Amino acid sequence: MDRDLFEEEHRWFRETVADFVSREVLPHREEHRARRAIPAEVWRAAGRHGFLGLGVAAEYGGSGVDDFRFNVVLNEELARAGMAYGASFGTHVDVVAPYLTRLTTPEQRERWLPGFCAGELVTAICMTEPGAGSDLAAMRTTARRTNTGWVLNGSKTFITNGIRARLLVVAARTGERAISLFVVEDGTEGFSRGRKLDKTGQPEADTAELFFEDVELPAENLLGEEGRGFAYMMSHLPQERMSSSTLNLAHARVAYEATLEYVRERHAFGRPVGSFQHNRFVLAELATELDVAQAFVDRCLARHARGELDAVDAAKAKWWSSHTQNRVIDACVQLHGGYGYMTEYEVARAWTDARVTRIWAGSNEIMKEIIGRSLGLGDPAEVTRR
């Protein structure tokens, strides 16, 4: 089915990104996996191509065009190389960028955005803690006001780009019920990185523990208004979930297309594996599930590009796309037989890379909770407490 989400300029942009992925990423994937990180030179190359400044004003080195459909194209093409590339660049371009463009002062934008767009200041968003994942109310990292600014104490974990990042957006509690956002720059005294976490999948995306011990921040490193951090995070989460949804389906489609080619070439009992009725039916189901999920996600993306998407539809897109992604790739492993379990085959890597998408950007259980509450089915006890 033809997609009507994009216009001619998005198709031209797709050709540029596809060329970048073919030249700068695909030939070096094994090296990136071994290093468990995307090298600095790849980030800088992405910056030179203008991929990191999508939605950023031209005066700061960005594209000057605020159209999330370009972000969609970037994510879909990066998915050809693997889930980790979309996760790392998506964190920078889709998740952190809105905080730095919408909540900053002109002085802060001048200070941070040129390096952000050039790939010199790789960024990370720091919400998750050892005891607080989806439950942001359980956050324990604190920021205490001083005469000159703030003192930050606490820790964060599972932070994508945590090792490479030179600019961190950190959520911290600034009162009993208040959360505020701060920018922590690399080299700030008291800020340290723990181990590079060894994940089940996506080794190319460096993920780390971060520690803040009496980190002194100047007043101008407060992002937005004091005490409004929770509201800011909630308002930006739909875009993060649409970024995730886009990547989920693009990643699943890559695995599906590789499997379709495999079952045409692989023979068993004297005939192509794909010619058996059961396998044809499975592939027919997968093709249908991908197209139906894509149609809903595209509709949500179109609404988001117009500024009309709500949190409930974003939650639906996120949970269903990750559910579809995992179902499709699991079936692709089965269709590969024993080879599907071998890491030299792309489908095996896709299988491990995909599992986390039902957890990050808000677990699928949380997505269903958001949707369920929109139906008037909230916990009566919680309603009473409110």
C-alpha cells in the first residue's frame, strides 16, 4: 500500500539518508558492535549531512524546518543498519532536541545548539533511576538551591548515549512534589559515568549508569521553569513514543523482507521453504500486520506533524508497534529454522534488538494503563486519593 505521509522533499531526503547509511554505517557495523558504541566520527558525519539539526533554527546550525516527517525518514533509513542506530540518533534528534529548542533561553541555545547540530555535543535524556523507571514519582535524584545555582545529587541508569554524551538533560526533584530539569555538561566536577552496560541486544548503542555527587550547577543550567519538569516530560513523551513507533515498524519490515528473500532461496524436501502453505499463510499474516500497523502509525505521525496528536493515540501506536515488531521478528526467526538462532544472521540480531521496545519509552503495560484510563476505567481508589 502506498503511503501518503510524505511529499517530494521527504523522498529526496530519504535518498540522502540512505546514501549516508550505505557509506558511513553499514560497512562498519561489526566494528561498532565490537566497540559497543557508535564512534564520534559517525556522529560528526551525521552532523555534516544536517541530520542532527532537524527542527533546529538555521541560525544555530539546524535545518530551519520544523517537520517531524523528516525525523521519520531518518529513523526508517537508520533501521536498515539496526535498531541501535535509530535509538541513539533518535534520542538525540527526537527526544532531547525539543527540550533544547523549546525550553531554552537565547543564551542557552547559542551555547548548546551549534555543537548539538554538528555532532560534537552528543546528548542523552536522564530520567530512569535504579528504583524509578516508568514510575517517575519515585525519583530520588535531587537538586538543592544554593546562592549561586544548584547542587545535584543522585544516579541514573539505562541511559542511551550515556558514555558518548557530552550534554545531559537530567530530571531531579526540587521539592516534595516538584521535579525540575537541568543540563549537565561533560567535565562538570562531581559527575561520573559507571560501567558501559552489557545488554542483550543493540550493542552498538552505548548505555550507561551515571552518577551525580554534589554536582554544582550554575543557575543558567536550569532548563525551563523550576518545578515544571514533570509537565515538560509529559508533554514531550508523545513525540518520543512516535519516534519509537516509527523505528519499531521499520526495523520489523527489514527483518520481514530478509526473511521473504530467505524462504524463496532456502529449499526443503525439494522445494522453496516459502512455498509450503503454512509458511505462505504465516508470511501473509505478517505482511498484513505490518501494513495495518503502519497505517495507524502513519495517521498518528500526520497528526503529530500538525500538532494534533494526543497522549492516548501515541500510547496506542507505541504499544501496538512494539507488539507487532516482536511478533513479526519472532516468526521470522522461526521461518529461518536453526539459522535464525545464529548471530551471523541478521534476523537473530533483530530478535534480540527488538525485545526492549516493549519496555522502553514507557512499558507496554503503562501504555495500556494510559489507554484504559481514557476509557473511564481508572482505579477508583486512585480517583479518591486525587
